[in-house]
Amino acid sequence: MAQLVTAKEMQELDTYTIQTIGISQDVLIERAALSVIDVIGAGNFDLTHVLVLAGLGNNGADGVAIARLLYLQGINVTLQFVGNVNRAKESVKHQLHIAEQYGLHRAEKSDFNNASLIIDAIFGVGLNKLLPEGLQKMIKAANHIEKPVIAVDIPTGIDATTGEVRGATLKAKKTVTFSFNKVGLTKGNGKFLSGDVVVKDIGILAPEDFQFSISI
Ligand SMILES: NC(=O)C1=CN([C@@H]2O[C@H](COP(=O)(O)OP(=O)(O)OC[C@H]3O[C@@H](n4cnc5c(N)ncnc54)[C@H](O)[C@@H]3O)[C@@H](O)[C@H]2O)[C@@H](O)CC1
Ligand SMILES: [K+]
């Protein structure tokens, strides 16, 4: 039996794993990034120029770690932040510091036209309102160009609980979702805009008495 989680349940499980089990957030981010690297490696993707779009929360932190790991494999990667990195969570700043020590710096500007593959790490399960208008426009333009996109955890713009589109969604060819599938990837627009969904375990654990709202 597989369990599906809502955004709130996933956040509870992340917190339980970090605070009670004691696995650090850095380890989870590294495992999340490595699982996406596995999927990229196993797929038939054109890696001529990978564009990683990173947001300001933990989904963005995963993206920065993915960009670093690709860069260290000798892949031509551009790391582009969506939003002002000065306002990013500490996890993102920390990942950026690490990436820079290895020689990967963020780009000031990027062009979808030059990308052979886009990694979407803008928003994950933390999305809780409509995407900012500027981002909606950017996403609509990116969808128009029809580059292959791998979504990190969930396509940006999809509500992890309902599957609704919050303004716009970067349409994915594949979604690598962490430890538990998300309800929002199985219904509504979320089901159609997330491409092939691959669940990769990164070590998130549920307490024995955890009440999942949905099991299939
Ligand atoms: N919690 C953890 O420690 C882990 C989280 N992971 C990743 O982190 C993601 C969740 O990270 P976060 O909870 O930081 O959230 P996100 O990175 O999804 O979003 C960032 C923050 O933006 C704000 N926000 C939400 N909707 C917005 C909107 N429409 N416009 C502007 N700001 C908005 C919220 O404060 C949210 O926390 C997961 O999807 C997964 O990819 C993984 O790295 C595993 C470990
Ligand atoms: K994402």
C-alpha cells in the first residue's frame, strides 16, 4: 500500500525526520539532490546545457545542490535564482556558499532558448498562494518554448494538496518527488502537468501512529 501526502502532512514528516529522528536538513537536501541526479543519469536527456531555476525556499536549496552536483560531473550548468537571493532561506544561502566554493556561481541572467534541459526548483510543497505575477509570465513564456523540464518534488505552481494550478505551472516531463507521492500529483491539473512521477526515498520517516489522510 502506498501513502499519499498533503502539503501539511509532508511538512510534518520533514519536521519529524529532522527534529525527532535527527537527520539534518543538509543530509536530506543532499539526498534529494542525488536522487534527481540519479533520474537525470538514468534518463535520455540532452545535457548540453542544463538550466537550474532555483527559488528562495528549501526547494531552491535542492536546486542549488543539484546544480553543484551536475557542475562537478563536468556538465554545462547555469544556476539562475528566481527572486532576490538576499531574501532566501538560510538553507539556500548555505547551499549557494557550498556551490561557490566548488566554483559554481549563480548567473545574473539566463535564456530558456539556450537550455537543453530545465530543472524546476522554484517552489515545492511550501507553495501556499498564487505565484507572483512576474513569475507567472516567466512560466508561461517558458512553457511556450517547450523545453524538457524535470520538476523537483512538484512542478512549480501546483498545489501539493489539491492539484490546482496557483496562477501558472511549469509543465514537467518528469517529476521526482521525495519519499511520498503528493496528493496534488495524482489529481486535477497536477496529474496532467507533472509528466512521469518518480517517487525517490530520501529518508523521510513517518511515526508508526501517523495518520495518513489517503492510502492507495
Ligand atoms: N523541510 C525540509 O527540510 C526539506 C525540504 N525539501 C524540499 O523543500 C521543499 C519545501 O520547502 P519550503 O517549505 O521551504 O517551501 P518552498 O521551497 O516550496 O517555498 C518557499 C517559501 O516561499 C513562500 N511562498 C509560498 N508560496 C508563495 C508564493 N506564491 N509567492 C511567494 N512566496 C511563497 C513560503 O514561505 C515557502 O516556505 C520540498 O518541496 C522539497 O523540495 C527537501 O530538501 C527535503 C528536506
Ligand atoms: K519545483
